[in-house]
Amino acid sequence: MKDVARRRVKGRHGLCRVARGIAARPELWPVAVVVAVRLAPAGWWRRWPPAPWPDAGYWRFRMETAYGGEGDAEPDPDDVREFLQWCRGRWPRQVRALR
């Protein structure tokens, strides 16, 4: 049980680091919101707290494929920023016009 609590705290710390990195780049805010909602499980708004957190198993899979190990790595803020910039470049022309 303590391991799970530690992982949650560690994950939230990593999320705070990522959020600070994104906060400094307002052009990525809309992309970050869209990506967060896309990663969230269906019906995320029905669970408390109503936040678009990805499913734990899916998140572990994403972290394992990105960083190796057991999937318990924290996302690197620079990697997240680059990923969001990549997503932003792939948006349809209509959305890119809002930049």
C-alpha cells in the first residue's frame, strides 16, 4: 500500500514539473487540454475528482514504452513539450489558423 501511495506522489510531482513547463508556453495550452482529454478514459467526468487522469494501466504502458523499466518513470518535461509541439503541427489546418 505504501508503494502505491509513493507512486502517486511521485507521479504528481512529475505532473507538476510538466505543468510548469507547459505553463511557460501558452501556445501549447490548447494542445495540452486536448491531449489530456484524449488520454483520459471514457466517462472520466463521472468519477471523483472529475479530472481527466489517464487510466493507471495505460499510463504505465505509455511510460514503459517511452522510458523503459517497469513503467514507473516520470515524464520528462522536455519530452512532453516536444510531443505537444508535434501534436500541434499535426492538427488540421482550421485549428492551426487559431495559433
